[in-house]
Amino acid sequence: MLSQFRSAKIEYIMREQNAHGHLLSKLASTKKKNRHLIIQQTIVVPRVTPKTECMSILEDQTWMTPLTQYLNKVTREIEQEEAIWQKNA
């Protein structure tokens, strides 16, 4: 198969540095017919750095400010009504 490529490099990676490959090899060598295996892996290093930002919420008012204020008010009112119903039940 290597002869079909212009160039190829085969490099040995230690098991400790290739946890995903190690788990796949364990799965392939231990799986028996009609059995399902679950392999768990402990992640030592987070895959998302703490500096990653998903969404930035600014304190300035935007076109959404009145909508969010209204929704927060309605949500509080509903929660208060539910609390009254639960208290009386």
C-alpha cells in the first residue's frame, strides 16, 4: 500500500502519548461477538482552554434589552405563581 504514495513516513508513537490509539487497540483485541464494550478514558488535560469564550455579554443596552427584561419579568411571575400553587396543594 505504501508504494501507491509518493512519500510516506512511519513513526512509532509511545502508548503513553497515544491514548486514543491505545483504547482502540484494546477494543479491537478484546471485543467478543455480540458483546458491547464501554471504554472510559480519564482526560488529564482539558481540551478546551480556560481562555475560550463562548459568548460575551455586554452591559450596554442593545435591541434585545427590553425583550430580555420582559422575559425575566414573566419568568419570575410564573415561578411565583407555581410556588403559590405548590404551597396550596
